[in-house]
Amino acid sequence: MKSASQLFIDSFMENLIKKNPSEPEFHQAVREVLLSIYEYIEDNPHYIDSGILERLTEAERIIIFRVPWMNDLGKIVVNRGFRVEMNSAIGPYKGGLRFHPTVNLGILKFLAFEQVFKNSLTTLPLGGGKGGSDFDPKGKSDNEVMRFCQSFMTELYRHIGPNTDVPAGDIGVGGREIGYMFGQYKRIKNEFTGVLTGKGINWGGSVIRPEATGYGAVYFTEEMLNTRHESIKNKTVLISGSGNVAQYATQKVIQLGGKVLTLSDSNGYILDPDGIDTEKLNYVMNLKNQQRGRIKEYADTYGVQYFENKTPWQEKADIAIPCATQNEIDVNDAETLIKNGCICITEGANMPCTPEAINQFIENKILYGPGKAANAGGVAVSGLEMSQDSMRISWTREDVDKQLKSIMKEIHQTCLKYGTKVGGYINYMDGANIGGFVKVADTMIDQGAV
Ligand code: NDP
């Protein structure tokens, strides 16, 4: 027989799926949070009575728009643009823009939903949102990317602002894209404001913002390992992806004395048994950020193995940090990682592990750091960038890094507070979900029926 909590969750999910059909990632993200927080809200029924769950799962506003742009052949191409403004209880909507052909409304709703909890955990006054387009920057010239970004911002500008909604980067949106979009916003609005984060250092950006998500994920890993009197030093690490988060996670692991064995992209992964050192990482950064090449070229250059159309999870290592995309670790991967002696999984990406994989980690008492806690460093430094822009000041690298480290420590503390179970196992997923929920839910109650 099903328990009362199971019946409640099933019925809530049935309604949610009816209202939001064909959005499996959004359903997955909501179910995960419900499973984590249900016991807590059962003890605090005023959250149910005040409709907090229904409100949290309905976006405050969603904007969907046409993005027409001209390619280098003079042909007009049409993409679809989105901005999901999920929740502004504790601050302006904040969350990245993703440019990738797989982008659709369901993916952005899952990301925006996750962002609300993540931003709450950072301790900063940030609401949650997410946006993007099914535009694929891969294989496009700089001019094509610029024309797309200008067209995208020509519609988006009217919905965002430094006190309303402050987007940042995500998959496919790095410094180049933020620059083109910022330029267009400034031109249309005739004002220089901190409307986007991840900006260049010369025009309002924060030092450490490019590094922040990857560094933060590694700081969080170190915090988790410390609870078991372990550290990253001399540990082997599997990293997936080779974009922004993967690159700086690799850099921080190297700095802390660990050895990164793998990197990947959507075509396959490389395995470097000697470890990716600083010189090889510089090669990857140039390859990915300037040449816009494929990770396979690393294998050709350094004479290591390349595995086409495979993910790195079959390799043996102490730690895994998935930094590519959602659902990249399934239950088979999880079983293999555990069998191979992996003691810690940190989500650099958003929702990279399937629910069945997460269950495996938790049942086996592995250290498992969910994305909304572990990768919150990026949005945290975005929050610091917003503060610097408002005050027209800039902090040093040391200042920002120190604040980032201290925020990751606080997030870890929140996870301990809400996630430590009888017997001492720390369920970071419950900790992050409940910790993120309480602040937003209490604020929504304070603000009335909003
Ligand atoms: P980038 O675009 O810089 O890099 C993404 C990397 O992941 C690339 O190597 C890309 O390979 C690979 N990848 C993307 N989609 C897929 C796919 N479907 N299958 C396999 N590989 C894929 O993005 P980021 O590094 O910024 O983002 C990575 C993850 O981290 C995302 O989940 C993002 O939401 C999350 N994140 C990012 C933050 C940030 O500050 N940037 C903040 C918090 C979370 P290829 O080049 O072949 O597409």
C-alpha cells in the first residue's frame, strides 16, 4: 500500500503533468524536490495550506519569441527564443541563457525551477529564471553569432533590467555572446547598466566569474570530502564536458593537487592516464574557446585514447564531476562508478544524474553533491557582479575568490543542517532542497498571495 506522502506526491505530479505535458525534465526536477521536502512540509502544513507548491511550480511569466537573423549566405533563419521568469520572491529573476539545439520550454522550466532553489542557497537576494534559444552557435561564424545575439536581444531587452531580470551565460553562451547581447541592449536602451552578468572585465564584469562555477564545484567537493577526513590532494578525477565549467573545475583540481583523467564533448571523451596538467589545460582552453575545435584533437596532439560517442563514467577514479549536461549519468554508469571505487560525485552541470543514478549513490552512502548546491558558485559570483555594478566598484581577484569560497562553505553548512540523517549520513540532496525551499517559501508567505 502506498504511504500518504506517496499518494500526495503522485496526485500532485499527475496534475502537474496534465498542465505541463511533454516536459519530462521539468517533471523530473519537480518530483525530485517533492520527494526531498515532503516530510518537512508534512511537519509544517502551513506551506501546503498556502498553496506554496502550486505557486512554486507555476512560472510568474514566460516569454516566447521569434528570433529572425541573416546567415552569411544572405538567407533569413528563424529560431525560437525563451525567457522563463520563475520566481522573484527574494530578488530579481536571475539565471543563464542557453543556446543549444536541444533547448525547449520543458528544459528551460526545469532549469528555472532548479535555479530558484540554487539562488536561495547562495544567501544572496536573487530570484530564479532561465532562458535561451534552440540556436546552435557551433559551426557559425562570429558575424552570424553576432547577428543572432542582436536579434535575440532586440526582443528580450523589453523584459529584463538590472532590477527586474538579469540573465547570464550557460551552455553555448560565453563571453562572446554576452558581449554581443550587452552591446545591443546598451544601444537600444541608451543606458550602461549591469543587465547581464559574465561581462568582460573592461565593461563591468567580475574577475573570477568565468571561473566561478567550476571553482565553486571543486570547493564544494573539498567540503564534502573533509566530512570524511579526505581531500582532493592525490585523488583521481573524471570530468565530463570541456566548456566553461569543465575547464575551471579542472584548473582548481590541478591547483589542489588532484589528477584529472578525462574531458569530453558531445562527440566523445579523452582519457589521459598521466593527468591533464596546466599546459594541456591551456591547450584545451585555446582549442575550445578560440579555435572552437573538438576534444578529439587533444587525443591526436598528446597521443592518448579517444572514445567516440562514449561518456567517461566507465573509467576508474576516486571522484566524478559531470560538467556537460542533464541526464548524462544513468543508473548503469552509477553502478560502474561505485564498483570502481568512486567515493564522491559532484554535479558541476545541472541535473546530470538520473533519479535512479542518484538513488544508487545515496543507497551506497556515496558523497553526492547535487547541482543546485555544488554549482551555485557561478550564480553567486554573478550576484557579486550585480553588486559591484550597482556600486560602480570592482573587487580584486582575491576578494571575490574569498567570498566565493565562503559562500560555498555556507551552502555546505545549509546542506548539513537540513540533510544530516540519523546515523550521520549527509543526504545533500535533501539538505539543498529543503534549505533552498524554506527561504523562498517563507518569503512568499510574507508577501501574500503572489
Ligand atoms: P559550455 O557550453 O561552455 O560547455 C558545455 C560542454 O558540455 C561542452 O563540452 C559540450 O560539448 C558538452 N555538452 C553540451 N551538451 C551536451 C550533450 N547533450 N551531450 C554531451 N555533451 C554535451 O557550457 P557550460 O560549461 O557553461 O555548462 C555546462 C553545464 O553546467 C550545464 O549543465 C549548465 O547548465 C551548467 N552550469 C553552468 C553554469 C555557468 O556558469 N556556465 C552555472 C551553473 C551550471 P559540445 O561542445 O560538443 O556541445
